[in-house]
Amino acid sequence: MADSQVKALIFDVFGTVVDWRSSIIKHGKNFGRIHGLEADWDAFADAWRGKYGPFMNKVRTGELPWTNLDALHRMALEEVLDEFKITGISDEAKAEFNLAWHDLKPWPDSVPGLYRLKARHIIAPMSNGNIALMTNMAKNGGLPWDCILGAEVAKHYKPDPESYLTAVQLLGLEPHQVMMVAAHQGDLLSASKVGLNMAFVPRPLERGPGRTPDPTPDPSFNYVATDFVDLALQLNG
Amino acid sequence: MADSQVKALIFDVFGTVVDWRSSIIKHGKNFGRIHGLEADWDAFADAWRGKYGPFMNKVRTGELPWTNLDALHRMALEEVLDEFKITGISDEAKAEFNLAWHDLKPWPDSVPGLYRLKARHIIAPMSNGNIALMTNMAKNGGLPWDCILGAEVAKHYKPDPESYLTAVQLLGLEPHQVMMVAAHQGDLLSASKVGLNMAFVPRPLERGPGRTPDPTPDPSFNYVATDFVDLALQLNG
């Protein structure tokens, strides 16, 4: 096991720390009310999030230069509005709606769990979200991060190895002193390839009821926990 | 005045938030006890800090490639030990002593003041200290930063304009929405040259008793406060 050598825990955020889907649905409904629009906001949220991977791939392949996630979300929003045949929205209103991603609700255990984990470890987001997004989300949701790491400081999106290794280097640590915490098995396995420890915290409701992802934990995970409070209990003994 | 447009406060740290001198003297005395050494630790602290500017200049002029402050402190320590004729110290013990800079005591008003300022603003260090140093210092001293910015993410030391502008850009803000808080007038004026607001919080004891720096505030400062609690009162009304 990883145990006492682990000095820092770095977290996937969208899905692992916060419930992006119900939050974006809520912001969509609010956007609809303000602009007098009818739409299937559940489908809208899924469509917006669905463009996340493809847009990051444009950066990864060099089709786009380095572009932070706020700007990618904004480009994706144009396409989703188009697909949902929503027109006549000002640039200012679109920019405002794009900030929905700065205001995502933590899972019920996230804040109390992070406080417990913070007592003995450095805790930081290791997200593809940019620093402004993560900082505002932390203030809106009360997430007590010690510092904000992530793709933007590396100018590489996860799961590129540079993304994880930059975080390790900025913490002044070695990979075996850092543990990645995520609800997504691929994220953990990518971090492990460059030497980090892995804690799996499944979030069965991330994609909505009845869409449980990642059912069986990979046997190589150092920890499997039901939530962040459970992880703190397992780590702190 | 700056007022309600200011969304984020970014802080000089060494001297402004923490009392580096008395902390390094304390760590020096402890180092002396462990290794059975006699030295003038007040003078040792001043000599170590005195190498800060010259070593950063080596990076600024290209004599050294980008090197973070932990590594510059470590190189400076070699020179100071040499000057104080202290020999026979292992590399491990030197590396341990170098971490003194991660454990500097906040001024008495710093933590309560930062909590008050944090209620209405993003607060972040804008220091020449690297992210690991700032993160560990925050944990050791209870500094409730929202995120950690600074020279390392820009790969430019203050007062280079890139250092301030990178912080503004990573916050997703415009320069006029950010205020630099510092006990050093030159730091504030450099930030102002690229459009940031300025709050001056003098720390008359930074260099020890009887060595009061920066006595008269520049008339261009947006705020002059006696300490961080006073700054919060002036900003929050």
C-alpha cells in the first residue's frame, strides 16, 4: 500500500469532487427562464459535457494551440446552442452561462472529507479545469484546497503524462509521494503509469440515475473508498 | 479608489505576510543546537536573505536558467555557510535547514486579516517563492489562500512585468480587477506599471528593531493600511 510515504493527494474534480451534471442542468434551467427558452436541459448538459473530450483532443493533436478549459467550454457552447436550435443570445449572456462550470455543487461528502484529508496531507485539484475555474468553484462550494494544480500549469491536458508530472514537480515531491484520487479508472491508471499512487472513489450518480460507470475497480488501485470521508478514515487510520 | 472592481488581492509574502527574519533566526539557532555550532544567527539570517536579490538576478540576466526559489536558497546557503566558516554539514542536513523558508511565522494580524479579506475577495500569494514553498508555508502557518500564484508559474521573478501579468491572466481577470498588497513600495509600483491596484501595508519590524524601511507611502497607492485587519475594514467598509 501507499501509506505514510504519501504527502499529497491530487484530485480529479468534474465527477469526483463535484456533481457537474445536476449543476449544469440547474444552470441550464435558469438560463432558460431568463431567456424564455424551452429545452431538454438534461440532454443539453450531457451534450455540453460530451464535447469536452473532443475539444481537448484538438489541443492534444495541435489542431488548436494551448487553450484553457473556459475557452473550450465557450467554443463547445456555441455548437450545443446550435444543435439545440437556440439563437439570438448575446455574447455577454453566453459568457455568463459559460461560468456555470465555475459553480458546480460538491457531492455531500466532498467538503467534510476534504477537511479530514487536509489534516494530514496536502490536497489539490488535478483537473483539466483552469486555475480561475477551480478557484471560483472552490469559493462557491467551500472546497478547502491547499493549492490549485492542474492541466493549465502544465499546458497539457490529462491523461498526458506531463500533466501529472508537472503537479508532482511543483509540489517538490517524487511521484510515489503523491496519490491521484478519481472516480475515473482511466485517469488513475494514467497517473500510475508515471509512478503516482491511486485511490478510486466511484461516483455512481455522475452521469445521472441508471448510468453507473466503472463498476469493478482495477486490482492495482492502492485504495478503493465509498466516499472522501471513508478515504480519510482509511488513510488516517 | 479601486473599490468594488477589485476581485482579487495578491500578496507579497516574505516580509508582508510572514516575519521571515525572526523565523530564520529561530531555525538557525535550532540548526546550531543540533550540530553543536556557535554563530551570530541574526547576522546569518540577514546574510542568507541578502543573497536573495543577487541570486534572482542571475536568473533574470540568463546567467542561470529558470531556477525556483528553493534551489536558489540552497545555493545561497552554501555561500553563507562558507562565509560563516561552518563546515562538515551533510547535504541532507543542508537540505533540511533549507526548508526553514517553508516555515515562516505569520505576523499576528495576517491569519485573521486574510480570513476577513477572503470573505469578499480571492486571495493568493504573488511571491517569488515557489509553489511547494508557499503551500507548505500556508499549511505550517494556517494561511487560507484560495490559490497559489507567483513567480514560478510565470517563470519570471518579480518585479518583471510578466510575473504580475501571468497571475492576472490565470485568475481570468483584467489588471484593474486585481490589487497587489505589499510592504515594499517597489513591488507595488512595479505591479501598478502593468495596471494593478496597490495596497501598502508597512511592516516596520521586517528587518529587525531600529531598521524601519519605506517610511513615507507613495501618494499613488490606492490603500495604505496599518495591517491586514485594517485593510479588510477599509475594503469591506
